[in-house]
Amino acid sequence: MPLTEQTRAAAREIIARYPEGRSRSALLPMLHLVQSEQGAVTAEGVEFCAEELGITHAEVSAVATFYTMYKRRPVGDWLVSVCTNLSCLLRGGEEVYERLSKNLGVGHDQTTEDGTITLEHAECLAACDYAPVMTVNYEFYDQVNPDSAEEIVEALRRGERPAPTRGGPLCTFGESSFQLAGFEDPRPEGVAGQGVGTPSLAGVLLAEAAGWKAEDGVAGAPPLTPLPSNAPPSAASAPAAPASSSPASSSAAAPASPAPAPGTPGVPQTKVN
Ligand code: FES
């Protein structure tokens, strides 16, 4: 099915945001845009992006297959991503995934028969402090367990939109893809929700209580040293060449430079930020 005139107009708006001759930089939002209408980056979407941006199909496909947020098969209204990476795995993420997979009757990257829910294993969702987490269309549900995750998904199947733990209210996959293409959420409540939560601040609060400061560096490490300068060495500091050496023989006979010791001026040191 051809892309709608609305999508084509949105594509022109995206491309106009980039300087002349740099339109290929619009590829990432363009891919989200075609995905917002078709639920995936289809062959037609690849062709559309290539033609609009003056690049090859291969260049578009290379990007679309590199990033996990671009889907090659149509996604349902609700993309349920369960993190099973290390922090979440240790706190029960795999059990959450297994429960949802069993109840929905689908595996990774598969969509339920009614076309509403797509399930996927996700790698770190950047919310390890709230592990185990799952997202629906990239909105967070923190510290879930198999029961609470099941309740969220059952609510979705009933046509409800359960409130995420953080951020604004849920959007469909098409709506969130349109926002990812760079268009505002038209709902006033779309930018509502709490900001940073207590688990995200735990490290900062601990450091404050202990009186740690970033500029103190790592306990026990050598003191920080200045970055090396690019300025040429002065005549006084440049090593003198042996008077009897020819250029060729001096380079062949030059001893290898010893590795600088830790703490030597000009050698960067590890620093905790
Ligand atoms: S490991 Fe799950 S959010 Fe980081």
C-alpha cells in the first residue's frame, strides 16, 4: 500500500530540517516515520527513504538492519520489551519474559494472532537501577515481576492503557514512532510524569553522605596529571643527536623509548566522574 500524503508531507518536513546537501542525515527519523505508518521498515519504506534522500537501497537497509528499534516485520500496537540483560536477569527478568511468552503464545520478535502485541527480549534498557524492567512502546514499567507484568499485558489486551511507572501516558507503536521521527506529542499530558526517581539517585546520595568528590579521583591512585601538550619541544628540552651518527644509523641505533611510568607527567590517569 502506498504511503499516505500525510507521511510524504512529514518526510519533506524532516528533510527540510537538515542543511542543503546533507539530507542523508535525515535517514534515522525517516525510518521511524515510515515505521509509524506501516509498523515496520518495509521494502516500500526502504525504497521511499532511498529515493527521497538520494541514497541507495543498500545504504538504507544497512542502517535499518543495524539498529534494533527498526523492525523488519510488522509490530502490533504494543511492543512489549522485557530486559533480560545482566541486572534484570539477576532480579528475575527471564522469569518475566517466560511468563509473558507462555501466556501470549509467542516468542521473541513475534506478534500475537490478533496483531495487537509483539514480544521481544531486550538487552539493557538503560534502567538497571529499576531492574527488572520492561517497556511498552519504550515507556517504562519498573521493578516488575511475572504477576505484575502479566497484569499489564492483560490490560493491554482488554484495550486499556496501563500507566507507565515514569514518563507520559502510553502511545501506540505508530504514535511513538511518529514522535521518534521528531514530531511533538500533541497530548498535553504527554510530557507529564515524575522526573528522576530515588533508585537513580542512590549513588549520588551515597557519595554525598560519604563526602566523595569526583575531582578526588580513585582512592589510592596516583594524583591526576595534566594532559599532554601538542606544542613542539623547546630546543632546551629536545634530545641532542650524537655528533658521530649519520641520520640513517642514528635511527637504527636509537634505543626504544621506555614505557612511561604511572604518574609521569603527560600520562593520562583514570578518573572517576
Ligand atoms: S540490565 Fe535491564 S535495564 Fe540494564
